[in-house]
Amino acid sequence: MSKQVAVVLGSKSDLEAMKPCMKRLKKFEIPFQVRIISAHRTPAAAEQLASSAQKDGIGVIIAAAGKAAHLAGVLAAHTTLPVIGVPMKTSMMGGLDSLLSMVQMPKGVPVACVAVDGAKNAAILAAQILALSDEVLAGRLAEFKRELAKDVTEDDLKIQMEAF
């Protein structure tokens, strides 16, 4: 059985911004689960998920949170699995507060971090991590990268033909 990804949302309000992550995981055919767990309001649940993740077949944890955004760090404190943080855009600082909360982790508790609202990149990074031990997934990623290059090449050709 292939490893799955745990997509953990700090609150229900993060769901819409994280849908591109789930869509991309589906396209890569990566099984995943989605949970809503708060680092501050349900810390025991965060500890439980992270500490049992590996035995539960999870290979990567993606954590989306805004404002104080401690979720990714709390999860990383309780597991040896890679944790990818997705800082959510906020009304107060546009997500800068979330981003800084995630990237300023103490020594020994790393969290990989993508851009503010970088849900799709979180899924791609999770796929790249899992593909280290999954040749089929590595092939899907290679095809995805070829498609990205093809799209840019097509755009390049189109713009070269336009008269400015």
C-alpha cells in the first residue's frame, strides 16, 4: 500500500484555499485524509495525529494554518515525518504573519514551507518526497513536469508570433 498524505487544516475556513492541494493529490493518485485540528484549541488531537501518523500509513503531513500558524510546528514536534506548512492568507497581514510563524522554527524541529496559499505546491512537494520510494509516482511527477514545460513552450511560440 502506498503512503498517504495527511492534510491538516487549522480551521474550517482553510478548506477552500486547500482544495487545489487535494485536487493535485488526486491527480497524482496519492491517497490522503483531511482533518481539522487546531494547535491551540485541540492540541491533544494534534499530538495524537502526529505521533501515530507513521504507523497509520502516512508519509507526509501538510499543515495549513493562518495568523499564529503554529499547527505545522506542533505536528513536527511529535513526528519524524516531513511536515509541509501552508501559510494561509489573513486579513490582518495578508499572510505574512502566518508565513513568519511557520518559517521561524527552532533548531531540531524543521518545517518545510511553501508560499502563502501555496496549496498546490504543497501537494507537489509531498509527491516529490513520496516519489523517492515510489517509482510509479516518480513517473507521474516526470509527466507533470513535461506538461509544465510543454505549456510554457506553447506560450512562448504564441507570443513570438504576435505583432506588438
